[in-house]
Amino acid sequence: MKIRDAKSTDAKAIVAMYNHFIVNTTITFEEQAVTESDMAQRIADVQGGELPWLVAEQDGVVLGYAYATKWRVRHAYRFSVESTVYLAPPFAGKGIGRLLYTALLGRLREQGCHLVIGGIAQPNVASVALHEALGFQKVAEFREVGFKFGRWVDVGYWQLMLSGAMPGDAA
């Protein structure tokens, strides 16, 4: 298995994976399936914003993906990002998510990111366990912030400090 930067040609595999979660779970709050061209644009937008979008691939098959987006648009938030990781269901629980997330966090550190925020729709025991195993700490929970499949869904937030230095400090 290798972890590499996503390409626009990965959009088809990513859409197949992601649409499963849209249609069947509250893990994502999107409610309409995403097209391949929409996903290719999302990949381009993330990478064009100087942030990583990675895929785990084995024998030409995309097993999962992870990426980071800006936390907020105001300039003072520029060192904080929100992370996302998804795996194709057959590959969950095999350590691939941890490898992807570790690679993503390494890239974010290299790029000078200070804080990573993971939002997790509740309940999601596996995602909480992954985040906490990587050192994330729960910092908030919003009750009934999303409405999907006829019910209210809570979202918890976990954060991980990547650096203690102030921007511009000498290493």
C-alpha cells in the first residue's frame, strides 16, 4: 500500500466511497450524492489552497482518503485546519485510516499548521477512537446541530496541536 497525493483521476473512486456515506450514514451532513466532476473540483480546490489531499492506494485501488481544509476564512485562522478521513467500508479497522491520518498530520506539520480540528458526527465510536489514538482531545460538542434522516445529530470536536511555536519563531 502507498499513500500519495490525490489526482483528479481518483475522483471516481472517491465519489463511490463518499456517496456510500452520504446515502447511508450521518457521518457526513451532505444529503445529495456527489458527482465525479464535483469531487475532482473539490480535490483541485483543496490542493490549490496549498493543503494536502491524500489517498491510500493498493494495486491501483483507492482504499481511502484524507485531506485538510481551512478552518475559517478570516486571516487570523490561517494556521488552523479541519481534517477529514474516509475509508471504503471493506478496509475499515485495518489500520489504513491511522496511516492516512498520520501522513496527513506530517504534511500539515511540514507546512507550518498549528492546530488540526476534527468534527465527528455522533455517535461514531471508530472515528473517536482513531482521533484519540492520534492524540486529539475532545474540546466541544454541539447538540442537535445537524438534521438528517429525520433526526437530529450532534457533532463533537476534537483538536490536536501540531506545534507550540509562534509563526516566525526560530526553530
